Amino acid sequence: MKIKTLFLLSICLCLISGCKKDHILKLPITYQKGFGPFESSGGGSIPLYNNDENNPWKNTFLKVTGIPKKWTDVKVGDINSDFHQYVYQNYHSGNISKEWFEKLKIMWNWEPDTLNLSKEPIKCRAAFAIGNDSTGNTMVVVDVNNNYDFSDDEPFELIQFDSELDWDSLANNEAIYVTFERLLNNKKIQFKVPLLISSVNMDQYYLLCNFAQYGTAKLENHLISIHSFKFTNLTYKDVGITINQSLNGEKAVFNNEYLEIGNDLYKNLGVNRNKDVLLLEKMDLSKNQIRSTQIGNKPFDFSEKQFQKQNMISLDSLRGKYVLLEFWDTWCGPCIKEIPNLKTIYNKTDKSKFEIIGIVGNNQITVLEKFANKHGITWPQIIDSSNKIKEKYGVRGIPATFLINPEGIIIAKDLRGKELETKIDSLINKASR
């Protein structure tokens, strides 16, 4: 009887597992030059080498030759296509300590994907050098063939970052192709990718880079476009995704989000980079039955104790108001810079119609109290000590904001400064008529 029960149970599990697999689509990806339907900006920071003896990365610095002899004020750094791979292989080669490796895992809330990372050396970085030529122009040279020698590479003038730059045009006319390595079907391969490098301020110790590449996949007659975390890396772990009906400049949505294609709803499960496939799960639920961080959807609810008070804050209990969720932390420079803007908005706006909920990382109560008093933060705060709200909302960088309407629907994301103030003023004025 027991054996029969176990047999029937195994059949049921197989059927359930089979149904689940049938819902997962694996769509082959091809890669395109440029930014497609997505917005681009300066991209990610690429640090210059710092030879401080206490620098935990010192043993990982690339050793290069061939820097132009007439250059002055030369600094060297590297561009990273896959930071996780870089950390993982340097840990196994002994270039970074176990203690530092464990700290990084905690900082990023990251567990290495050992199936898609190689312990063997892979060229997931390319060196660059920056300096002034004999005429005083700031130049940069990139080791495009990844042979650790700049003598066979062509220097070029550094682009000064400007938010008004036409990045699509730059991708077509100014991008250089750089060779990296990665795993594909568990084999090490070389690939070339277009790269843009720019600078915000030459007094800074870093440059900005964009990998000017996005992926496309097809589902029936629909073209799906994908980018890897705002073009700052090539891991395709935190992907932006949109469909061909959205080629009107709107911002892409991010990982753990959904696509509506015809009458069907698909959950974005991300990209398997080792296989170069986009994973989509066909949902049996309707849009109204799900929670996500996508504009137009209901956000994830939470109920947490308010900092310095005993009452609980529930997102659903704030229905009837516009609510701004702000993910931030006391060490975050851009977050601190945004505080005066939030104070201005909060102090002038009717609290019966608008509320801000700050969600701050793990902080000691005394530290946060002192910080809040110093900066005049009076809106409710939640200490997200275990990062569970941050994880639920898929927040990978701060500050991050979600604007929710009185019906409990997300209507905007990542608004800051004057743009946020104008949006709130418009909504409140409209609601008051």
C-alpha cells in the first residue's frame, strides 16, 4: 500500500513538473549594435587603479605595456564585462581573500552561479589607459584585442559626458569593438562588443562606459528587445525587456516583470547567458491577479514597523493617496543629495493626498535618528534590515523610487529632483479640481 501511494505521488509530481516545464519558453537571442528601444545614459563607472597597499583589489590589477611614451598624467584601469566572473575566478586564484569575497556576497546579496561561472581564467576585463598627449588633449587607449599591450591599439580623444548626447549616433560612429571571453554551452569563446567610453569630470577617479549592445528574441510575430542592466555589463542577469509595440522611447521594465503579448501574460525569468536564451513563463493568472514592480501593475504589499514609532505601515492601507516609495541609505551620496527635494515636496503637499515612505537599509537606530535629525527627514521610514522589501522590489541600485496612485497602481519609477516635484504637483492639482 505504501509503495502504491509513493508511486501515485511520483506520477502526480511528474505531471506537475511537466506542466511547469511546458509553461517555460526558451527563446534564442541574437545581439545587435546600439541601444534599440531603450534609453541610455553615461553607463557604469570604471575605476582607475589605486596602488594603495590596503586596496583589496591590488593583486587583480592587469599588467600592461605599450602606453604612449609622450603621454603625461597617465592612469590605468580596466573595463569589466562580467564582474561576478571576475570576482569568482580571482577568489579561486587567491587574488582576493575569502573574507573580502564573503563581504562582497553580503553587500550584493549574491550567491555565485557556479554552473555558469568558470574557475579557469577568462578574459572578462580589458585594460585601458588615459592621459594627456603632447598637445594637452585628454586621450584614452583601450586594449581592444586583450593582449595586455597598448602598442597595437589606436588612441582616441575622450568623450566628455553630456546628458544631451545622441548615444545612438555615438554608438554607430564612435564605438570601438573590444574582445572579451565568456562561456557559451560551457565552452570558453571570444566575442567582440561595441564600447563607448566617456568622462564626467577629469578630476574624478573613474570613467563611464556603455556596452552598446542589446539582444533580440522572437515570439510568434513579436520582437522582444533585451538589455543587460542599463548597458553597464554583459551578464544579462538584471535585464531590461520590452516588446516591439513599445518602440516609442518608453523605459524598459526590469527583471521579475511581465510582458503582455496578445491575450497572454508572460513572466520574465531572465536570460541564460550560457545558452543565449531568454526564459519566459506563460502565466495562468490575469494581470489583475499579480503583483509586480512594473508600471501599470499593483506593487508588492508589505507591513512593517515604522522607525521610531510602534505603528505598522502597510502599503495597501495607504490606498486613496499618492505614495512615493523611496529606497535609500545613509551612505548613498545621490540619496543625500535628493533629501532637500523630498523635503520641499513633502512640506508643501497635502498629507491627506500624498505620502512618502522611506525604505532604508540596515542601520543602527541611533545612527538613523542622528541622520534624520541632521537632515530634517520627517516622513515615515522603515528599516529594511534583511533587505526583504528591496529584494521583493528588485532594487539593484539606490536611490530608487516607485510612485503609486490612489488606486494602488504604479504610475512612475525612478523620478527625482525637479521631474518628481513637477509630477507630484501636477497630480495633486488635478486631484484637487
